[in-house]
Amino acid sequence: MSPFLFWIATVCMTALLLTAAACLYRMALGPGAADRAVAFDTLANVFISIICVLCVAWDSVLYFDAVWILTLVGFLGSASIARYLERGRVF
């Protein structure tokens, strides 16, 4: 890996870890259920982004299938939470 790519990956990982810490803070102390749901959805996206940055840094495509699955599960989870908060039931 080139030194420039290593530096960029380090900066991205630092920003993603700070974002994850902010999301965990909001999940723990959020004033409402909607705030916690948005923080959970953002944390899932941050986790997916961390996997993508690690795949680029390690020059590997091994975990990109896991990224697709986690993206789908995260979307379905956030959609069901939003529907529950709106209607009081999922189905």
C-alpha cells in the first residue's frame, strides 16, 4: 500500500471512530426513541464504512459480500423501527 493511501485510510478510520463514539453517546442519552433509532442507523452505516475502508487498506475484496448483507439488514432494521414508531406496530 502506498504511503498516501495509508494516510488517507488512517484519517478515514479516525473520523469513522469519532462518529461511532458520537452515535453511541446519542444512543445512550437520546431524549426520544426516534433519536435512538437514527443513531442506530447511523452506527450501522459507520460499521459498514469501517469494513469498506479496511478492505481498501488491506487490498482485499473478501468482506464486500458481508457489506452487502449488512447494508440490507441495516435498511430493513431502520425501516421496521421507523414503521413501529409511526404506527405502533410493524405489520
